Amino acid sequence: MLWTRCLVLLLFWGSSGGQQAAERDAVPAQLQAGSRQRQRSPPPTEPLNFGFVPAAVYDTHAYYEPGPIGILFHMVHAFLYVVQPNPFPKELIVKVIQQNMGGIKLEEWRKPENVVLLLQWIHYEAGFLICASIGLLVVVLTPLIGTLFCMCRCCENCGGEMHQRQRKNADCQRGFYTASLIASTIFIILGVCVAYSANHNISTHIKSTRRLINTNIRDLKTFANNTPSQIEYLTAQYTTAKNKVLSDLDNIGAVLGGRIHSQLEKEVVPSLDTALRMAGAMRETKEALESVSTSLEVLQEGTGKLQGTLSAERASLTNTLSDPACTNGAVSPTCNAIRATLSQLGISANYLKLPNINHAIENVDTLLKTDLSNVVQKGYSSFNDTPRLVREQTKNIVAALPRVKGMLDKIGAEITNFAKMFPVEPSLTNFTIFLTEGQKKIESYYPQIDQIDFYRWIGCVAALCMVILVLAFNCLGLLCGTCGYDKQASPTTRGCLSNTGGNLLMAGVGFSFIFCWILMSAVTTLFVASGNIEKLLCEPLSNRQLFQIIDTPYMVHPAKKNFLPGMLFQNPNIDLTVGSMYRECFDNNGLYHALQLETMFNINSFLNQTAYNKDLGKLFDGVQVNLQDITLLEQAGRDNLINFANSGIGQIDYEAYLAEVNKGVTDVDLLTFSVDLEARADQLPRGALENALRGHASSIRQIHRDLVEPMEQATKYVRARNTLSQSIKQLQKMSNDLPVKVNNILSAIDAAEYLIVHNASHVVKQETKGYMQTLVGYFTQYTEWVKNSLMGEVAQCKPISNVVDSMEIVACSFVVDSVNTFWFGLGASCIFMIPSIIFSVKLSKFYRRMDTEDVFEDSPYPDTLVRFPRASAPPIDYDW
């Protein structure tokens, strides 16, 4: 009783932080719920590392593996299950205990309800009662039958007559009796071996019990000695949370400013990013305009040269067709046809008529004199300066750090003082002294236990020696009888060795009658006692059904609902059971959780009032942060964006450029034109006109080779056309809705600046509350860590479950199983003594020397061959 109270006392102060989190964080939780609707993701509280609670190492391994003898244990368990297959009578035991709580009175059993309980108990014990009745029957009948058997044999009956009838199947009978007696002897030997193994197992494990006792007491001392250091470690780790709070307060500019910056950046940064991208678009626009101008000059140069050459060739060809020869009636149609195709002799893509973009280039050059990227970077820098502004405007909080540190130190001192309010160390000292004295007292009984075990071992060996004596007579009788038996010898002339074998067998029969009832009485007593202990104590203890009886409400006392809390806390209404405590301790959880001490010694309210001080929250009530000095985009940047929208790149005729780029170099293929021209010249009569037309065809082919092919295939012109096409498309895409884009950028920046100027106070207030919640979260982590540590790491009560398991191992596995195996083997030997008696009596008749024997003589009637036996004494041999 003393040690349980000490264990409860040493954990009196511990508790979880569940209610603490609900009470202390009620307001911050509402603020957090509102802020989550406006934040992208609330900054999580940084997890704190409280380390590991110093763990106790326990030496006891409450597990028993019986080894080879376990096969015998399983056989005995199977036999007991056959004898008693009924389930554990939990309800019956509860009713019996509750109805006889005031003591067992004979007149009470006459009540009908008690008679019913008695009948139910008899039904449950039916198997044991039947087997016990058989055992008692053997105990009573064996000496009685033995006495009658002896008297009968003295009267030369029951095989006592020293005369053996000769039969034809005598050898077969002798062989059968011999085999049966050998079989019975073997089973008796096996029973003796089983009983001796069980007897030796008890003595062997009695010594192992000392090791279990020593390790359990050592574990209990370790449990008691480690608990104060674990509690001290819990209280010391408050410093971790305190130092983290002080560190965050010292860096309030970086921490709180960073939170405010993170809250505002979702509006500010995207607007500045779009402005920065527009600055890049300006540079890309200038590069595209310059590419268009350069490519256009190259193409205009080639196009102008080709256009002049084709115009001169067309004029020359026109002049040739003005020859009077073309007026001839046969030639005129050909000349007219050639004259009709002269309009095709011209350029297709006329880059000379495209408008120049010099004005747009000049405007963009003027805009780029103002570095918009630099202006935007200043906006970034101004916005990123938020932590510095916060730090400068919260100097009062940093100045209050010494006061805050003193307040937190006071909280830590209160927690430490609360832990020291209870006499943990004196209680643990008394508990350790109690364990030491108890161990010495137990060790003082070791000599007596050894002496008792020695006497027990001697008694069991003596019982086995009785059986071994019978076995010795049986074995020697079989050996002598079998070796001395002579088929040729008559019953009256059997040898001394054979006769000795028969006498030994009869001696074994006599000792069997003498010892069998004594051994069976011991077997019956042990069977009834240890068998019921196995079924009513060991089995329900192994499957924990025994705890259900103990934990039955109002079991121990009619006015006390639960036994364990009534004994420990004088409060039987607490929902604490022996079974639940054992399970928690078996899982090596903390004693605080196993005993449900939170129902008795809950420090939630203490931690709510102590670990979180409301004065810490008042420190942030007057926080005011002014962010009006932040400028995202200067006026020069705004003007630059507006001028870019009005730079004229939107007025360029991009479709005209794309149309010319997509055209060919000439209206008609000059090679085809020259071939057609030669074909028409062939239609003319030979002369000057024909030769002139052929000369023009040759000139056109030369123009194609010198001017058209370079413009179509030369890298210079191909690259110029591709660059022109890509740049025009880029400018067209960039100039699409450019004023609208610039207006959207300016509107986004204006909205972000408005948010900073007009709504910053709300953001600051919101993030200040979030910052305060983060500080509170450090204390929440501490209390949650204390809760988890108390439940699973502080005062791990595995030694308590080990004590229960060790008691089960010693009582059931070491003692009860061995005792059950002992009576099982000894009982089997006693049972097989009965057929051994019968077969020994029968077999001894074939080995012992008879006084008379059957002799055969001829019939007095000559007409028959029948021979009549008669008894005759053996001849006297004086030399023998």
C-alpha cells in the first residue's frame, strides 16, 4: 500500500495540455480562422526540439519458454480441457462472491438462489468430480481387492494352487501375457519419466525465481530513481520555449516584418512584376524596331535595283515591238501577244512603298533614356524594407525584453516550485527503502524455500521409487522368467531362474497392491487441487479474464464501484480498472496515464494560468506600424509607361509589312517569261525583229540570274525577310491593346499602394495577432510535449506489469504446470499398474515351479486311443 501511494504522489504534478490548448487559444484560434481567409498560407509555428526524456532501462524480461518439457505441458492442458471443456465461469464466480460477501453461512445455502449456484458449480466441476470419483474408487478398492486376492490365494484359489493345466495354446498365452506386461511396464516407465521431469523442472526453476525477483525489484528501484530526473527534465525544458519566445521578440523586425511583408506581397509583388516585365518589353520593342529598319533597308536596296533593271528591259522591249515589221499582218498577232505580257515584267514585293518606322524608333529611344527597370527595383527595395520599418517602430517591444524575460523566468520558477511542492524525493527514498527491506526479507526465506523444495523433491522421488520398485520386480521377473524358461521342462521341473522370475513378478503384484492406493490418493488430491488452480486461476490470468472479475463494479464492496481507485484514491467512482492499468503498463506507458491521474491531479488549469501569461499579450496591444513611406513606382516610371503606350508602335501598318513579306520577288517567273518570248520569236520570220526578241530573252534570263536568284536564295536577303517577318509579328503582338495593358499595370500598382497606405493598419493588426499566436504556439508545443511525455515516457510502468507477469510465470508456469505434469505422469503409472497386476499374475504361472502337473496314461479299454491326464508330484532328486 505504501509503494502505490508513493508512485501516485511522485507524479502528482503531471498533466496534459488538452484543456490548456482549448482555453488559452480560444481567441487566437478565431483570429487565425479570420486570417486564413485572407492569407495564402499562414506561417506555421516553428517546431521546437525538446530532446528526449531520459529513458529507464529495465532488465526484466517477463517471458517464459518451457523448452522440450513444454510438449508435456501441452499434453496436460489438453487432458484438462477434455476433463473441463467449459469456459471460465466469470458470472458464476461473481454471483458466488457477491452473495457471500458477508461470510459463508450454512443456512444461506438453503436459499433457492444459492442452491442454483451450487448446482451450476457442480455442473462446471462435473469433469473433475467424475475423475476424482474414479480416483477415490481406485483408492478404496485397491487395498480391499488386494486383501481379498491374498486371502483367496492362501486358499489355493485365484491362481494360488501350484498346479498348471497343460493346454495346446500355452505358448501363445505366455507370449501374449509377456507382450502385454512389457507394454504395461513401458507405459509405467514413461509415466515415471514424465513425473520425474516435472519434479526436476520445479527444483530447477525455483532457482530461476530468485533472478526474477531480483530483476523485478531492481527495475522498481530504477523506476523510482529515474522518475525525479524525468520530472526535472520536463520542467527544465520550459527554458527551450522561453528562449525561443525571447529570440523572436528580439528579432521582431525580421519576424513580424517578414509576416507583414508576406501578407502584402501577394498584392504588391505581382504588380511590380508586371511593371518589370513591361520594362523588358520596351527593350525588346526597340530591338524589334531596329531589326525591322535594318532588314527593310536591305530588302529595299535589292528591290530598287531589280525594279530599275526590269523597267529598263520593259522599255527596251516596248521599243523593239514598235518596229514597223510588227505591223505586218502575219507578224502583228505575235507582236501584240508579246506586248500584252509586258505588264508582267515587274516586281511583286515592293518594299519601297512601305512606311518607315523611324518615328517609333526615336520615341522608344527617348523612353529608354529613363531606366524603368531601375525605377521598379526601387519599388522592390522600398517594399522589402518593411522589416526595417517594423523594427524601428517596435523599439518599445525590444526595450521591454528585460521585463518580458523576468516575467518568463517567474513563470519557469512557478512551474519548478509547483513540481517541488510535493515530497517526491522523500517518498521515493521511503519507497526504495521499502523495496530494499522487502528484498532482504524475501532473501531471508530462501534457505527455508530451498529446504522445503528439498523435502518436496525427496517426497516426489520416494513416490516414484515406489513405482520404480514395482518396475524393478516386473523387469527382473520378465528377464529371469524369459531367460530361464525351458519349453522341454515340465511345470514341476522348471529351473530355478524361471521360478525366480515368477516369484519376482508376484512380488511386483504385491507391492503394486500396497503402493497403488497410496499413490492414487496423492494423484487424486493433486489433480483436484492443481487442476482447478490451472482452470480457475492460471488460464483466466493468462487471457486476462481474471481482471474482469476484479474489475466487476461493486465486486469488492457493495458501496464501492471500482476496486482500484477506491484503494488508491479513496474515490471508487473513477473509471480505472486493474485490466486497463495492466494494459497501459504492459505497453510501457507512463504511470500518470495508466492510473488516469488527470482525474485526480490535473494541472491543466495551472499551466493555462502559468505557461501563458496574459501580460505577454498586452505587450502587443499598442503596436503601431506606419508603412506610408513605401513607394512602389515613382512618377518617372509612371510617365515612362504612359509614353510607351503612346510611342506610335500601335499605329504601324503591320498588315502591309506582312503582305509584302509574303509576296514573291517578281510578278512572273522570268525564266518562263524568257522561254515564252523565244517561242514567240521562233514564230516570226528570220530577220532583225527575231534576233532582237531573242536578245531580250537572253537579257531577261541574265536579270534572273544576277538579281532575282540572289534575292530568293542569298543568305543576306533570306535572313532579312525572316527577320522582318518575325520582328513585325513580335511588334504586332506587343502593341496589341498596349494602352490597356499599361493602364492595368498602373491600376494594380495604385491598388497595392492604396492597400499599403490605407489598409496597412489592419494587416499590421492581423499579423501582430498571428505573431502573438506564434509565440503562444511555442508554449502550446511545450504543454503538448509535456502531455505526450507524461503519457508515454515519464515513469514508464513496465515494471508493474512485469511483476504481474513474473508472478504468473512463477506460480503457473514453474509450479502449477510442473505439478500437473507430475500427477499426470504418476497417475498414468498408477492406472497401468492395474493391467500390470493382471498380466503379472497370469504370466507368473508359466514361470514358477508347480507342485503338481498333468500326466497322461493309457486307457483301460483296448478299443480306444484316449489318454487320461492325472496329477502327479515331481520325482524326488536327492542330488538337487
